[in-house]
Amino acid sequence: MSNNRVSRRQFLGYTLTGVGGFMAAGMLMPMVRFAVDPILQQHEGGDFVLTDQAVADITEEPVRVDFSFEQTDAWYVSEVTNSAWVYKEGDKLIALSPVCKHLGCTVNWAGDPEQPTQFFCPCHAGRYEKNGQNIPGTPPLGPLDEYEVQEQDGFVAIGAVRDNTLV
Amino acid sequence: MHFIAKEIDQYLNQQDYVDTAVVPLLQLDLSTNGMKPSAGASEYLQTLTALLEKQFKGRILLLPPVSYAKIANRQRIADELSEELQQTGFKHVFYLTTDAEWRTIESLKNVLWLPAIPIEDMDQSFKKSVMEDQLRQVLPLFMKEWSHHS
Ligand code: FES
């Protein structure tokens, strides 16, 4: 199962602010990105985490893809597993963050049997379209974040999180 | 949410939404032979509650494990904890434990007893799948409680 061809250490650069950093990451990462010269952003291929999900098996139906990296919180290094919802739009790979933009629960694709083509948040019934657009009238106030994603040797590799570019 | 100062600020602003407290109950056995299983149970319980927190971050407040000695009076702990929780705005409280003695305490509602699985020798990916399995057993209990009284 485990796939170590790319060192997990390469992901250290993305260390968040601690166990509670998922929420903050959504807000901070975009700000950090604005501060970086946009030209540099074209070349950050080294910071992707390789997963064991084959690109060939990805369809238009979002699937959960896990990826692990080491996170340093002060002196304490721990392995963190995050996941992304990955699907294809034509030939393009799309990876969305599962972190609900309301209060941070984990959303599920088709989690509500009555809405089989939406993401569903079990906490307060937040809902999102497949592209991450939040459904008005449910608690979330913004779209799901998006991960940078690419294919490496036939497998999905997940990069940095950023604001949703699809909606 | 975790019981850390930064997230408590957020909790205090969102109490209507974060309506469930989760209290891990952890027995300490520090005897020479008991220490390793005790540590293993602690690892299991805290791994499970961390996964639970990640799934339901916006609806639960995960308290730090309440740890006590083997001889502790469970009934007294139960009474004191309930009293402390009574003054909060939580609509639901869940206790998670691997300590079978809690099954005899009837005054506590929603005590989820799970036999500890020794996960310490498993490799990462196997441990992950075992713990996700465990999580899948617990999630519906929360969903059920929420759908009944919300
Ligand atoms: S945390 Fe997702 S709807 Fe509230």
C-alpha cells in the first residue's frame, strides 16, 4: 500500500500551524501565495505528495485520495494524513479539499442519499456542488478549497491548497 | 474542535453549532506488567478520538482524556464530570473509553465502550485502515443521537 517513491519530507514546507491548523490554513495559505512572486509559482513541482491512486482509475465521480506528510509542531514531528476529493473533468484532474468552509468538518461526496451529486457535511447539513460551489441556504459561506494536483508516473500527486478556481 | 485556547475562542462564538462534548475516559495502570497495555489503550483511544474530531470538527469539542488510577471511584468521577458539564451549553455529551468498568455505571448516558486494539506494532497503512474501521462504528452513533434530539 504505502508508496514512498517521493519522500514525505518534501512536504515539510507545507507544515501547517499545528493540529488545529486546517482552518487557519485555508485563510493563511492564499495570503502567503499572494506574497510570492507569481512567476515562481509555476515551478513548485517538488512540493507535491505522491499518492497511491492511479490516474487511470479516476473518473468523473469524485473519490477520496489520502496523502500523508510529516508535520512539525514546535519540537513534535508527527505524520499527518489528509485527504482530497479527486475527479476528472475531461482530461483535467481536479482535487478539492474535504474541509467544510463552515466550521471545518469533513465533507463526503454523496454523503446525503437525497443529493447524490453533491458534497455533504454531516455536521450541519452543509452542501456543495461537485465543483465545490457552496449551496445557498446551507451554512457554508464559501466554496471548498482546491488542491494543486498533477500526474506523476501515472499516479495522482497533491500539492498546495488554494482558493477554489472553478467557481 | 480541540481543547486549546485558540479553538475555544471559536467555540465560544459558535456554541449553537458546536453542541456536543466528547470526553475520553482513560484508566492508568502503571504496574510493570500493566503499563504497556495501558499505554496501548491510551494510544488507541486518542487516535480514535483524534479521527473523530477531524470528521466532526465543527460540531464537537474534544476534551483532553480524563485519566484516573485503577482504584479510582468511577461513580464519583461520573458525578463530578456530569456536574461540570451541566453548566455548559452542550446538548450532547459522549464518553469514550476502553475501560470495561464504565459499563456498570448507569448514571452516565452515551458511554461508548470499545475494547482497545493493540495498534502499536501495525505499519502505518494497516493501522490507518483499522482505525478507520473503528471510526466507522462510532460515527453512526453520533449521527443517530443528533438526528433524534436536535
Ligand atoms: S461544519 Fe460543515 S456545515 Fe457546519
